[in-house]
Amino acid sequence: MNLGCLVLVALASGDAFIFDMADKLACVLCPGGERTGFIVQDRGKQWAFAWPYTYVRRGGNVCLVSKEDNHTMELVELGVRELERAVKRYNQQAGTNYHF
């Protein structure tokens, strides 16, 4: 699912993530199906999200890099191809040019 430059991803394992394609940011929403305590702030006509990770591509996988301590978590289940397809579909629908 895409919301502007945001991509929401849910895996069969129960893991769920959100990616900000424009700023290369990421958040784990549900590791193993368990909710996390991510923060969304309502600011009237805008909302703000606390992004604990940036993301990078490593080979065919996605890696999350902690903004706090630079720790890297490799998401082996989450292949780059799937995200690229989702972003490509969004670009075609919205006339944008985001890249993963």
C-alpha cells in the first residue's frame, strides 16, 4: 500500500514496516505481528512520525540502519524486487518518480 511517498509492507511472518521513499527512512511497525510503540503526532493538517531507521539496499535485500547507534538489521524476507514493484506501480498511478 502506498500513501504519497510512504510504502507500507506486511509480510506473511507478521512483520510490518513503513518506508518513506523520499527521505530513505523506515520504521518497524509490527515485528513478528506484535505492535511497536511508534509515535505519530497530529499537527492539524499535518502529522509527524518518529523514524528510528534509515534504509539501504544490500544486494537483493533491504537493511535498516538505526539512527541512534548505527546498528544494521538485514531484512532477508523483504526483497528489494517486491518493494521496487510496489513503488513502480505507485509511480505509474501518481505520476511520480520515487525509487527504492
